[in-house]
Amino acid sequence: MPVLLLVLLAAGTGSFVWWRGQEPSGQTGPRTVEVELGDVADLVSALGTVEPASYVDVGAQVSGQLTRLDATIGDRVTEGQLLAELDSRVLQSRLSTDTAELARLNGVLAQQEAQRDLAEAQAERQRTMFRGNATSRDQLDTAEAQVRVLDAQIMQTRAQIAGQEATIAADRTNLSFTRIDAPMTGTVISVTAVQGQTLNANQSAPILLRIADLATMTVEVQVSEADQPKLEIGMPVRFNTLGRPDQHLRATLRQIYPTPEVVNNVTLYTALFDVANPEGQLLPQMSVQAFFIRAEAKDVPVVPLTALSPAPGGGPAARTVQVVDEAGGIETRRIEIGVSDRVHAEVVFGLKPGERVALKGQPAAGGTERRPSFGPRL
């Protein structure tokens, strides 16, 4: 038992000596950093996706079976290019029927005009005879009335012809709808129909495919309610995609939707900006991290925020720092800062590159940092 007690005491004494050996025996100066040249920016960050700046959904305006579809995803198409065709036999038959009806009406009109010419000649003879007292007033009135009746019939037939011509024009238009051409130049980014499918356009226009102009893309990002007042139309923005995190592109804020979207009780506003895409690197639905630049400064003296303290009686840009010289002396100096982010601030006045400043929360010159001792004191 005494031997065990001596071993424990020895172990305890050794622990005490080891921790005592770790305590600093001298004074420790403050932790300092050097003022360096750098870039700093006041940013508002947001996440979003890439969408085409302009696109169109190509649909069918008439019903029928899709007999031809000459477009696949990724195809480059030009305006007016034939993309698809529908079965046109029913519409062609309707056009032929209505054209035949128009010919019949034209025949009726020709017959009525001939009858009218005959009636007019008979009425004229009745007038001549009436002036020579060779016919009665009743026969003259009958002849003139026949002319007016035929005039009315001709007017009615001409109206029917005009209506039939309008029907034929509609038939030709519907027949032209069986050929579906590209309404714009762009890239096919989706196809929702297949060849042989029957399309019903009576209730809603069925969509066949979507064409988008990928030369200019629109980035839609969601900004929190707290950051929305910080944005201004026309402010610069830089962003990068998930696949190219080191490639930063620049644009200008174009629009902020006034109506927010509430997601999980969080109010978000949609901000949009356009970017040229000549090489086609940006594609629809790409994820984007955007940074709206409220202010930025490049190649300026910067200092960590942890080295700054409020300046009594100063303005919003006034701060104080502890400047440490080579001998370890400390000078409290008043400076003025400019652009700042969450880590650094631009030094507008009061510091120059190469000077060293003390960080707050570090032991000051002449102070002693002591470590806790866990061993028993014997």
C-alpha cells in the first residue's frame, strides 16, 4: 500500500511539473497582422438558375395525326424551317367541298343576273308601250317589280358568295396549320410529342416542342426579404455556375419582381439579369450563385474587422486601431474605412501597407497568458 501511494504521488508531481513547464515565463505581445493591398467588396449573395432570355412553345392549332416530326432536342433551327406536319386529308376534303359550293353559288349568281337582264328588257318594253297607251299600268308595275325581286336575289347570292369565300380562306388557313414551321431561330430544348401521335386542338393547343434563343440567357435568383432593399436596378452583379465555380461572369441587374414567393415561411423576391452566351456555356436550369456588388475597391490597403474599434465622437467611417511598431510599442490611431465585407475593410486614411495592427481579443503588451494547471500542488 505505501508503495502504491508513492507511485501515485510521483505521477501527480510529474504532471504538475509538466504543466508548469508549459506556462509562459515571460511577457507575451499582441497578435498582429500586416496591412496589405487587396480587393474588398460589399456583396449581397443569392442563388438561382439560368433560363433562356427568349423562347417559344411550338404547338398545333388544328387537330390531327402527327405524320412528320423533324426536330430533336439540341437541333439548331431557323425561322420558317419545317418542323412537323399533320394529316391534312380531312382539311383538304373540306376545302374541296367549300370550293365546289362557291362554284355553285357563282353559277346561281350568273343565272340570276341573266334573268335580271331579261326582266329589265321586258320592263323597258312595258314602259315604251305604256307611253303609247299600248299596255296597262298593272303590266308595267309587274315588270318593274320582277326587276327589283331579281336585284334582291342577286344581292343575297353575292352575300352568300362572300361568306363562302371567307370559309374557303379559313379552310386554307387551317390547311396551312398542318405544316408547323419554326417561329424563331434558336435551339430545340425540349420535345413533348412523337410522330404518329394524335393531337386534339379543340380544347387547348397541344405543345410539340420548345425553341429557345441561347445566345442571351436570363439568370433568375431569389433574394431574401432582408436583402431586397439593398438592390438597385442597374447595379453590377457577378456570378458563377456550379460546374465552373472559379469562372466569374458579370452582368447588370435588370428587374426585380414586385410579387414575392413564400417558401417555408421565407419571403423571397426574384431578381433577373441578362448575360451574353456566345460560346453556349450557359444552359437552361444551371444552378448559379450570384453576388450583387453594392460597392467594391481594388488594390487598396485592407485591414481585418477584428482589428477595428469604434472611434468615440467619429462618423460612421471612423475607427481606431492599435498600431504596433517594430519595438513592440503600441499606438492608438484613428483611421477612416471605406468598403467592407464580413472579414476586411478598406483603409481610406490613416494606415499604409506594411504597418502592423493588433487584433482585438489578444493579450496586450506587458500582459501574461497563463495556461490552466491540472496537476495537484504538493
